[in-house]
Amino acid sequence: MDSWYKNGLKFECQGSGKCCTSHGEYGYVYLTNKDIKKASQFLNLTVKKFINEYCELDHDSESYFLNQGSDKDCLFLQNKKCSIYTARPMQCKTWPFWPETMNAKTWKKEVANFCPGINKGRLYSAQEIDNIVNEQLLSEI
């Protein structure tokens, strides 16, 4: 645990859709097999059809990620809302507590400066944050 968030962090999604828009290196939503299955079921599609319509294969990691729209935003972002929210991928569920954002400098520069949910809502304890970070790390394996 980093000491900068030892007292926890407040976060509550404000529904702005900003985390679903491309802003540099975090423009891809990688999918676990569970994510693909859940989204497929939500959309009443077979896994194969979901992959063919919505995914691209990252040949380096042999994992799928969501296709981006022409504006590089998530294909499921509609009117600034996630159209598959209850079936959203793990990467989306764990935002903003990603391994790559959990240092003070990155948090301030790449999260707090653009996400309106930071410092709002409930307080996540440092242990809860670490658990979410670990959940995201495990999903990347």
C-alpha cells in the first residue's frame, strides 16, 4: 500500500462518461473471458458473434479488447452512459483504482484532474483499494 492513500480515497461515479472516452494510453478496454461471456449474454449474442462484432485481438497478449468507435470512444458509450453497465468489463468496474493509476503523481495528473467522481461519495479504505487493484491485476493474467 502506498502511504499517500493510507486514509482512503473518496469516489463515486458521476455518470459523466469521461472514463469511456479515449484520453491517451488508456484508450483500450481489454476483456477477460468472463467479460466476453457476460456482455454476450447481456446483448443476447453468442460469444463468437460478440467477438466478431465488438472485439479485436491483441496478437501480442492473445487477449481481446473492445473495438473503438471512429471517435476512439467506447462503442457502448451512448449519451454519456454505458449501455451495458450491468455487464461492463472488469477494467471498467475497477476504475479508477487501476494498478497504473495508484501513485500520487499519476492519480493527480491522470485521474483527479478529469474524473468528476474523485473526492465524492463514499470513502474507500486503503484495504478496499488494494483489493480492487489486485482484482484488476488478476484479471490481466
